[in-house]
Amino acid sequence: MTTTPRRRVIRSPQATTDATARQRKFAVRRIRLLAEQQNLSRWMSRLKRAFHAVEKQQLKISRLEREITRLETT
């Protein structure tokens, strides 16, 4: 019986696969960051619009309350 030598599995160095995986993660996170920044920008414009609408309503209400109190006292 003759023995055959074991075959050696040649693998690429782990450092290069770690580096490519890190680069891939970085790229994915960068894309996700841009998407989230765009979403935030959209929501901020909506929030500003809503805030100013509420502010206008408060001004109208306070003006009407002042007028009512002025008319009640005279």
C-alpha cells in the first residue's frame, strides 16, 4: 500500500479578504448614510413648514384673545 501525500489547500491571505470586506461595509454604510441624510433633509423641510403654520395659528389666536379682552373691558 502506497501512501499519497495530502493535498494542501492554498488559501488567499486573510488580510486581503478582511480589507475587501471592510471596504464593502464602508461603501454600504456610506450609501446608507447619504440616503438617511436625504430623508432627514426632507423631514426637516416638512417640520419647518409645520412649525411656521403652528406659529401663525398661535399668533392669530393670541391676537383674537387680546381683541376680545379689549372689547370686554370697554
